Amino acid sequence: MSNILLRKARIGDVKGIQELLRDCADKGQLLPRALTYLYKHVRNFYVAELDDGRLAACCGLSVVWEDLAEICSLVVEESFRRQGLGRRIVQACLGEADSLGVQRIFALTYQEEFFKKLGFVEVDKDVLPQKIWADCIHCPKYPDCDETAVLLNL
Ligand SMILES: CC(C)(COP(=O)(O)OP(=O)(O)OC[C@H]1O[C@@H](n2cnc3c(N)ncnc32)[C@H](O)[C@@H]1OP(=O)(O)O)[C@@H](O)C(=O)NCCC(=O)NCCS
């Protein structure tokens, strides 16, 4: 793998993040995000930057409640998968969650095996009522969500 810098996202990364998300959204793997959303939430994101400035990965950490945060908008560009980059960028978000004092991190995902490798366990969505009240009820799939909820206690 060429040199990859993991760092917090900056404004100039937003279009690259949107592109990473769009490729996966087109395949139904996650939700696409509008530029307005990404500019508003840019401080949630970590990115993995290649030597030439392109982005190889992105991942968001969104605080949901006093003890709860979500890993969201996680993408590793296809040619960089299965080389440990997904683990590294999620761990960067977990480190930030820990420093913020967050105790529980969850994700809603089709990639539960990946998250289990990082120590997450599968849980019933009912243990995440704050996520359901805030976001899920606005989702076109609600209440028939086919994603798996996974949770990690820090
Ligand atoms: C899920 C994703 C981020 C994983 O990134 P990655 O860089 O390939 O993952 P890593 O190489 O860090 O893998 C870490 C571990 O998980 C395993 N793993 C990765 N993807 C896996 C999968 N789809 N199924 C089973 N295990 C998987 C790896 O083998 C590795 O195991 P190891 O520790 O025993 O070696 C990547 O496949 C992706 O971007 N997918 C499309 C978007 C998506 O679904 N995002 C999740 C939204 S919540």
C-alpha cells in the first residue's frame, strides 16, 4: 500500500468524501449524503489521504447521546480493501470517542463480520432508542430496516 495519512477531515475533503459515499450508495451499501450534510458534519469525519491527495477512505463518528455515538459513512475505496485500512480508520474514530468520554459505539451495517473483527457484538436495535427517535423514523426503510446493529463498549 502506498503511504496513507489518517487525519481529521477538512473542508477540501468534502467532495472526495461524497464521491466515496456515492460509489457505495449506488450499490445499496450505505446512504448517499448531500454536500450540505457533509459540510455541516465535516468535523465528524476522519479520512485516509494518499500521497497524491486522493482519499482512500472515510469514516464518521456521530455523537448521539450522553454515552452513545455512531460509526457512520464508513468507506474504504475498493482497491484498498482487506489491507487493514478499515480497521485503522474505525480505530481512529474509537480513539476520538474515548477522548470525548463516549462509552458505547454502534453501527447499523451490512458488514457485521467486519465490525465483529473489531470487537463489536450484534445487538437488538431496541437498545438504541435515541438513534431510532432521531434518525431511523425518517428513513424510507423504517420500520423494515434490514441492517444489523452492532455495539462496542469502550
Ligand atoms: C467494510 C469495509 C469498510 C472494510 O474495510 P477493509 O479495509 O476491507 O477492512 P480491513 O482490511 O481493515 O479488515 C479488518 C478485518 O475485517 C475483515 N473483513 C473486512 N471486510 C470483511 C467482510 N466484508 N466480511 C468479513 N470480514 C471482513 C478482514 O478480513 C480483517 O480481518 P482480520 O483482522 O482477521 O485480518 C469495506 O469493505 C467497505 O468500504 N465496504 C463498502 C462500504 C460499507 O459497506 N461500509 C460499511 C457501512 S457501515
